[in-house]
Amino acid sequence: MRRHYTVLIFDDKGSTLREALVSKRLMALLTVIVIMAISITGIGAYQYIRLKWAVAEKPYLQEQLEKQRAGIENQRKQIQSFAQAINDLKNNLVSLNEFERKIRIMANLEQKPDQASLFSMGGPLPEDLDTDLPLKADHDRLLRQMHDQIRQCDQATLVRQNSLEALLNALKDKRNILAATPSLRPTQGWVSSSFGYRTSPFTGRKELHKGMDIANRQGTPIIAPADGMVTYSDNKWLMGNMITIDHGYGILTRYGHMHKLIKKAGERVKRGETIALMGTTGRSTGPHLHYEVRLNGVPVDPDQYILD
């Protein structure tokens, strides 16, 4: 078996052909050396190209790093800004709570304990968030506190919404009651007879005068002292031409001895609206208005309601 290779060497000028013998072991060694040289050269070229790319990318990577740093600082500034907004929101809720308390005091409306509580089922006001935290500091704790206080603000907002709705309804009731309270003098003139016991000008006996008499010329306008609905507008024997107004809340007013009835039964009237003209119909000694106020069917002194 042959243990060497024959290598023929010649050139392109036609010179004498040369022959050389190369052992198989040497040929294998030369082959390995060539392969290693090619591999080392390729790896070196690849690393050189990578190095050149890295050097070329360095300014771009530095620029991206600076942008990321700027973005992180901007996010942290926004976190601090949101923390300040949460602090302002808490202060606004406290101010709103105090404003509602003052309105309830002025309107003489009691506040329920659950309406008075503001944060965390009546717990104390959370401490203000630290908005001066350095930008390089860890903001995780601040974020957790913000999340917790936002939840508490949501609960406080719901409590305040329910309380304000209750306050609004109470004020509406108050307004309706005030609108139904006969606070105006029903006509111009002088009081010829007050509410209470008196000697009757017709019988000479002592009896309860269930209203007040206001005298003036015939045709003097009679106005509604409060909002309500006319429930009676017709002649009624001793009262002559009479109007009755139901103001709601158990309050009823009656007007007797009218010369002319302007409003009819079933009509709604507003405070200050003319309902009739003064006269002397029924049992009367002269032109005047007999004015009654009844509370749950019981006659009361009209003068206690008149504010003007």
C-alpha cells in the first residue's frame, strides 16, 4: 500500500516537469494547517467587522441611552405631578366636605354620621404624598401610596356624592315647604279683627275668630300668599264668595267675602298671584277679607306666618 502522494509541478512556460513525493501524514498535516488558517482568518475578519459595526453604532446607542434616561426622568416627573394632583384632590374633597357642612348648618339640616365620614369609613385624612422625592430615587413606594390614596379618594367621592344628593333632596323639600308656607300678607289694608276669641258683632257672644279680618275698599286685589292649588272657588253661605287653597304639607288657606272670584277650582297658583277681589258678600259688616290659615285642619294664627 502506497504511503505517499506524487505531486507534479510545472509552470506555464513549458519548463521541465518536476515530480515530488509527499507522505500522507504530511499531506493531512498541511490540510489541517490550511483549514485552520482559513478558519482563523475568517473569524478574525468577522470579529473585525463586528468591532467596526460596534464602533459605528456607539454614538447611536449612546443617543438611545440618553433618550431612555430622559424618558425615565420625565416619567418620574409625571409621577410626582400626579402625586401633587392627588394631594390637591384630597384637599378639594375636604373643602367640599366643609362647604357642605356649612350649608347644612345654614339650612338647619342634620348630617348623618356616614355622610360626615370622608376617607376610609371615617378614618383620618391620609398624609400628603412626597412630591419632592429625588428623581433618581426608587418611586415604587410612591406608586403604591398613590394607588392606595386614589382608591380612598374614589370611596370618599362616592360618600360625598351620596351625601350631596341627600342634601339636594333635603333642600328641594325645604324649598317646597317654603314655597307652600303662606308668608305674604294676602291683601293691603288694616286689620279690623285678629285671630282668637272675640265678641261676635252679630250675636254678641264670645266666640273663636278662626282667622284675621283685613279691611279695605271693595275691589282691592287678594293674592295667594304661597304656591298651591285652588280646591274651592264658589259661594259658601256665611263666608260669601270663598276660595280655598291647598298648599301641601297639611297647610290650607281660606279667603271669604270676595266681591269677585278670579281663580277657579283645580287651578294652580303661585305666590303673589291675584286670586280674587275684596268684597262684602256673605255675613259681613263691610268690605274686608276674612283670611284663615289651617294646619292639618286646625285653625292657627295667620299673623305668625306673615313676613312682609
